[in-house]
Amino acid sequence: MALEVCVKAAVGAPTVLGDCPFSQRALLTLEEKKVSYNLHLIDLSNKPQWFLDVNPEGKVPVVQFDGKWVSDSDVIVGILEQKYPEPSLVTPSEFASVGSKIFGSFVSFLKSKDANDGTEQALVAELNALEEHLKAHGPYVAGAKVTAVDLSLAPKLYHLVVALGHFKNWTIPESLTHVNNYTKLLFSRESFEKTKAAKEYVIAGWAPKVNA
């Protein structure tokens, strides 16, 4: 039986898949596990009443398991792993936090108005740490196979590449060859192609925060 899944619709285009990296993480997990689902696109600026009735906080993603709506991508991914253990996407615990500070560092740099505030250097330091990890353990975080940590990082790295490229004309340094190879590997997966937001919607999603 197909799962019911609610994710963010694109800004200004309520019938198009939106740019929420946490929604994409849930969809990537469903796709990699080949779980069938019905997709509901939620316009976050005009949330439908039925959605608020089942999910009063109004957050996405939410997935219905056994009649109960569950929010929070961490919880959703955990339940999917329990209910659909094959193929396993479990990340070894020692690798579970690899890259976990990249998204926060990216957001700080993206919003920064001061070139000397250290936010760029902080992001590069996090990417360097990922580079060293992948050099030792790659091509994915836990080795040859994709796992949950990769599916969490993939949407965040996509936002990083698209938003920093657009708003700051910035790219991941070429010297980080393993990181650049990693993004190519992730972005070319069939599951990623099927679940990514179009670049213009990623840009539209970040524009208000950048221009604030």
C-alpha cells in the first residue's frame, strides 16, 4: 500500500515540487528503498485545511504510517528503515555525523554581508573535513554504498551549490576533488534526479533570506 507523503511545493508554483531539503531527504529514502507513495505538494504560504487538521504545526515533510501522521525527517527516515529494511541505508554510528555542520555553515555564509566575517572560511573548513573523510573512506561517507547520511547531505549540498553559485558566484574549491566527485555521484543518482527541485525554485526559496 502506498504511503501518503506531504512535502513543500515550489514558491509561487504550488503544483511543482519545492525546494525543502528535508522533504527531499524523505523522498530520496523512499526512492532508494523503492517504496510506493502518493505525493501531496503543500503550498506553505496557503496551507490547506485538511493538512493543518492532520498536522497542526504545519511543518513538512510529513508521512502517514499506519494511519498516523509523522513529521521530522529524522523520525521519518528511522521509521522507513524499520519498516522497509531492504535495501539497508543504515549509516555506521561512527560516520553518522559526518558533514553535519556543513548546512549551518553554508547558511551563515550565504546570508553574510561582510566578506571578512569568517563565514566563508568556516564553510571551507567543514568542506575540507568532508574531503579528508571521503579521501579515507569514500566514495560515499560509509564507503562503496550510499547510506542515510548521504541522503541527508545530498539535498543540502545541492542547495549549497545552487544558492552560492547564484548569489555569491561561489563554487566548491576545485582542490576538493573528493567532495566534487561526491556531489556528482549524489546528484546523478536516479533517486536524486526524480526528487530535486528545479534550480530556479531553490533560488526563489533562498532569496528572501539573502535579501533580508
